[in-house]
Amino acid sequence: MKKKDMILGAGIIVIALAMLLVMQLTRGEEGNQIQITLDGKIYGTYSLSKDQTIEVKDGDFYNRIRIEDGKAYMEEANCPDGYCEEQGKISGHTQTIVCLPHKLVVEILENENDQGLETSDSEDIVPDTIAK
């Protein structure tokens, strides 16, 4: 094997290891609360440490969000596409569940002093990640 090929191979390995390190450092850490936003306004903030069900009703629509074993998911919704129910369980602070027809967003928050908050008077935080 030529010296040039060995240097090139070592360079590729170093780049791959650097990319792996960056991915590990930036991956989503576990959050300890969810925040539900309805039509751009905060509906409430709920602890992930307490198993519970939150029903959001507005006019003719409803969404049922379930918190279980530190993860949140859309248990039921009467939106026409039902896509929000297929988004799975979330627990990482960069993860969201979105119900576009109902203008509802569930996002994971990380709060330094988790006290099992259940409030509607939180700061106006708008999610920056909407994934399909």
C-alpha cells in the first residue's frame, strides 16, 4: 500500500470519527416536560415524570395526549388525516408532535427544576422544529 493511500485512509477515518463525535454531542437529550401550543398560544406545560392524559378540546375538535413512562404521544385525535397519531412517542428536547389541522404542537422542554408543572401561564415559546 502506498504512503499516499495510507494518509488518505487515515484522513477519512479522522473525518468519520469527528462526524460521529458531533452527532453524539448534538443528539437530543431527554426532556422532562411537554408544552402544548394551540393556535400559537401556550395551552399548558406538563411533567413527563407523571403518567397522565391531557385532552385538548376546541370547538368540534379534540386531541388526547398521553404521557407514559417519561414519553408523550398522541393517543387520539379527530383530525381528518390522523397523521399526528402516527408520529410516535417523544422524549428528546428537540422532538415535536404536530397536528396541523388543529394547529396543535406538542414539544419537549427541558426545565432545570422539574416540579411537575401543570400551568397555562408559561413564557410564549414557539417551537422551532416541525418534522414530518
